[in-house]
Amino acid sequence: MAQKAHSVPCAFLRPPSTGQPLPEAQLPVTKTTTVTAPDLGVFTARLLDEIVLRTEKMITRSRQSEMLREWTAALGYHFPLTRLLAPRNPVVLMYHGIPRQSEGSAVNADSFERHICFLKKNFALVSVDDLGGRERIGSRVRVMLTFDDGFRKHAEVAAPILRRHSVPACFFISSRHAYPRKYLWFTYLRMLEKHFKGNGFMFDGEFMDMSVPRQRLTIDRLTTLLVRLRPHPERMYQVIEEDLPRPEDFVSSSDLIDRYAGMTAEQIEELSTNPLFSIGVHTLDHPFLTKCDRAEANRQIVENKTWLENVIRRPCGAIAYPLADYDSEILKLCRSVGFCRGYSVNRSIDYDPELERPRLGIYYPSLNALGFKVRWGNLLREFGQYMNLRSLFTVLRGDLKQGLRDLPQTGHR
Ligand SMILES: [Zn+2]
């Protein structure tokens, strides 16, 4: 049976909250005034469990979280010994869209340029061919930049900044949205969330309530319904294009181009002619590869590769798995069709380390958070994968059976 990649999120590595509630503590702190000696261990474990869960909730959801994250990141980055103690392995960073103007607390053109100056000053920015291995103490840690999805703003906003500072980067591109009026499925959901102004619409006999208080939940519900459709992703796109509100009816034409369209073939070709930049595969339609049947997964990868190679007129040897969703069969397929490098988020299967290079997503403008991530991100992620804290506390609080049952599902595989 194919082994599937699995990620265990860490509060500092996680993208901004999607608005979904985090799991509540299963065992709230018991308010007792008398604690007898035999119960003390259980009580302490429950208390620790509660503290961990509530701290995580505070870090990821509350307003104070930004301040706390900033302080922790600053401490982790600037503490005098961090340069000596932090791992010296190369780091691959993953950016998504870089809008011209600010969109909430996301990285925009200005903050991205500050990122580039900061990275150039403190680390060695390298191309895919110069990533190499572990550095000696005293030399700069190597950092490679990658951009996923192939949005037009990568060519029009990010690439000019990279060129200005002579910084190499790799762009992983889904070809679907290189064509007019074609959008990736999650881009469509983002458009609905940001721009749809009506009360709602009917879908599959169900009213999709888009009133402000319900909107986030409705988008989550619609996402679940769409991803469930089979065959994936063909039926999902069919429904989006035939049964749901058309983007042209609720998004301005300038936003459609600037924020949601993909790079055109001409823009991809132009990027590829610059020796600083390389182009990689990100599938045709950005599906969950493990939800596709094998023939479709094959088509998504191979046809995207062929399309890109025709555009850039040279071989494409790197792939980034959409949504970091892959399994050992996908890795075998990638190896068989000639990929020599694969980029994920976590290295989860260990089937083929060259095809499972971990990356760190960058979502915040903060330079401290960026520096902290480059120094400690991979180590924290590995730690999170090997040591699932919740399972540990489950064991600590005495439910050994449940803890052991959880560990193989949530730990490193
Ligand atoms: Zn992607």
C-alpha cells in the first residue's frame, strides 16, 4: 500500500489561521481543592496538557499572538548563541502570492523586498544547483527561494525585485491558470471569500450562506464538498465553472488579472531566459495528488512537465507537490519520468530524500520571524514530527493505550 506524506503543524511554522477553531482540550483542568497524593501525577499532566493547548491557541489565534510571536522570534534569532547553536543545513523557503499592495498581514511587495535585503545580508542566497549540504560553523547558511503556483504577480511583482537584487529563485507553475478565465480551485474559493457580496447561493440542494458571520464556515463547507467530488479534480472544476457563481460577476477585472490570474506562457518563457531563475512542475490543475486515480496523477504531472518544457524549451527536472500531498507511488512515478529534485513541506516518507526536500512557508512580513524560521524552522519541524507533544501528554496523563494508539498516526513516518 502506498505510504502517504503526513505533516504535523507547529504553531510557529503554521500559516495564518484559516478561522477554523482549534481542537478544544479533551480533558479540562479539574477544579479540585484537595489533591490526593496518587492523583498528583495525573493532575500535573492534565495541567501541562491544558497549558500547552491554551498557549497554542493563544499563539495562533489571539491579537497578543503577533506580539508573542515577534518576541519569541526575536529571541530565537538574535540570542547571541543562536548563530553557533542553530543547524547549518541549507534551507528552502516557500513563498506564495506577493501582491503589490498589502492584503491583511501577508507579505507584499515592500515587505518582500525587505525580506530579500535581510536574507542577502545575513545568509547566502543560492540557486537550486548550489544548495549543497551542511555548512561549516562561521560560514553563512545557504537559503534558496521558491515560489509556488505560478501567479502572474510572481512575474510582475516578485521577479523584478529578485532581478534588482540579483537573487536566484525557482518558480513552480501549474499550467491551468496560464489560460484566460481559468483559475485554480483554491483561488476561486479565495475570490468567493474576499469579493462575493450576495447573501449566498444554492449548491447541490444546499444554501451556501455568505452572510458575514457565516461566510468563513460556508467556504470551509464548500471546500469539503468540492474536494470530495470524484473524479478528482475534473468534477470539482466542472462544478466550479458550471454550477457556482462566475468570478467575472463578482470580482473586478483588474483584481482578476493582478491577484488571481496565472502567468501567461510568454511570461513563463521570459522568466526562464534569465539565468537567475528556474522553472519547476506543480501539476496541471493543482489537485490533491493522492485523491486522483493513478492515471490522473500521472497525467497531472507528466502533461504539466511537457507543457512547461515546450514553453521554456529545456528539461524540467524539479517538482513541488501541490498542497504537499503525495505518497510513495507518486515519488516512484516522479523518479521514473526524470525528476531529480522534489520539494515538499515536511520530509515525511523517507522513500527518496532527493524527492522530498522540506521547505518552510513564509507568510509574515516580520524579519525576526523570517530569521527565526531560517535558523530554527527545519529543526523545530523535525522535532514536531518525531515528538508529538499531544501523544506524549496523553501517555503522561496515564492513558497509555490511547497514547500508543495515537503515536503511529501522528508521529514521523
Ligand atoms: Zn501550490
